[in-house]
Amino acid sequence: MTAQAWALRLDRGDAAAAGRLRQEVGVEICEQAEAVWLRGPAADENLQGRLAAVPGARRFTVLPDGQLLPVGARVPRGWLPKGPWTALSRWIALAVPPGRFAGRCELGVPLVLVRSDQMEEASLLVTDWQIWSRYAVDAPQVRLDRWRFAVSADGRAAIHGRPLPPLPGEPWVEREGVAVPAGWAWSPAVEAAIVRRCFGLAAGDVALWHSDGDWEKIAADDFVRATRAAVRATVHSP
């Protein structure tokens, strides 16, 4: 059977969850009064898992004539909206402008991320959960004591502490809870405490500020102390 296109429906209140798919090629979004729709070309098994992990999403297969077949159903229900459709990457840049942080912080100018030639030690690593879990269950506890970790619904692990584990992944430089990709910095170069207030972070929270202007919050309660027992419990959790 030929693989078919897919669609997701999200209530407006859950629209921010669309950011989980910002790096997928070919994903588009359509805004309606009470919902947003996402669509994309045929999905492989990995992407299907990511679609299933989007909070609040209703998943559909898009039939050749535009009818929507809910996942697990046999009878189509409704039609894919006609549009207009916008590339998700462009919509995110428009929907979450860095300037809004400046407004909340009363800086008078927008905060943006820019390339930086200053070398800073990364203290947060985002990697695949399987990579982290395989490493952690064999690592000595004296090494694990350096870190805390959190796991996302789409299979990513964020490890926080210094020095970072020697694993492949995306290194981030974190200051007072605000983390930017290694090699980037915010402009203007205001104090980290001010930027922290822009994101409205509580004690222990971390904001991952992506270079495209999008950001994610890892709440303090999402982090757990890195122990083999904690990793195994996460592996076996539903």
C-alpha cells in the first residue's frame, strides 16, 4: 500500500505543541477560529511516533480526494481545510516573535539570538533518550551525580550539569535558566536575570531558546537527579 499524507488537528489552546514538528520537512499549518491544522507528506515510522506524541492532537490520514480518515477508524470524517496553508517554520517565526520578550521586560528593543565568537562551556545537552539511557545505566554513580535529566514526549533527553557526558547531541550554554545553542548569544547583551524574567521562569526551570526564535520550557519538576534507578524507572514507565 502506498504511504499517504497525514494531518493533525489541535485546539487553539494547544497550538504551541505544533513547535515539536518545526524541523520536519514539508509540514504546513492552517489556522482556523477554534483550531489549527497541520499536514505533511507520507510519514515514516519515526515521524509517526512523533505525531502520536503531540499533546492534544487528533491524527488523520489524508485520502487522495482530501477526506480525513481518523487513525484507527475505517470511515472518513470530514475534509482537510482548503487553506490558506503556511510553512510551519515560517508560522512559528511569526507566531512567537522574540520582540514579545522585550515587551514584557520593558527593554524597548527586541531580544534576538545572534552568532557569537565567544567560547563558553556548554552545561546542557539535548540528545536521543536511547543514547542517554544506555550510557547512564552503565555509568558509575559518582559521575551521574553531576547531572539531572528530563525526558520529552518525542524521545529527547536533556542532561544538565558540568562537565557534560561524552555523548552525541546538541550542546547548549545555560545561564540562570536560559539556554541557547552553543555558538549563539542574545542581543542586546543584557544580564541573564533580565532574560530569565522575560521567559517567566520559576526556580529550577530552564528555557531552551532556539536559533529560529522558538523556545521550550523544561519545568523544574520535569528534571530528576541522574541515577541508574531513575533512568531504569523512566525506561519502564508507560
